[in-house]
Amino acid sequence: MENMSRKEIDDRYVTVLTHNGFDIVTLKESSVSDEQGYRINHRNYDELFNTVKEASNQVDADMRKNNLSQ
């Protein structure tokens, strides 16, 4: 099975929610200069979301629109 994870997501990140099979992650520890927000750990997503809800809503919208699957 092909790995669909983003290569930039590594052990510095922690999964805060798995939504419909998609891991929503954030940095475990961050400083002021680091990104602040949440990412969807899937190669189709490059966006940084302000909230977990925004990220999960994007997954839902894309699944409805494109019949996207993990």
C-alpha cells in the first residue's frame, strides 16, 4: 500500500485527532518562530489550519466533493 503521508511530518509532530482516517497533527513542542496550527497528514494537503475543526471540516468537504479516501 502506498504511503500517503506528508514527508515533512515526522516525530516532531503528534496526532491530535484521526478524522475519517486522516491524521490531524501539530508540533509537539514549538517556539514563537515555529508554525502554530494543525496539518492534515496526507500528501494532498499543504495548508496550515488554525483549528482542528477547520482541518476536519476540510477533510469532510473534500470527501464529499472528490470522494477522497486515505
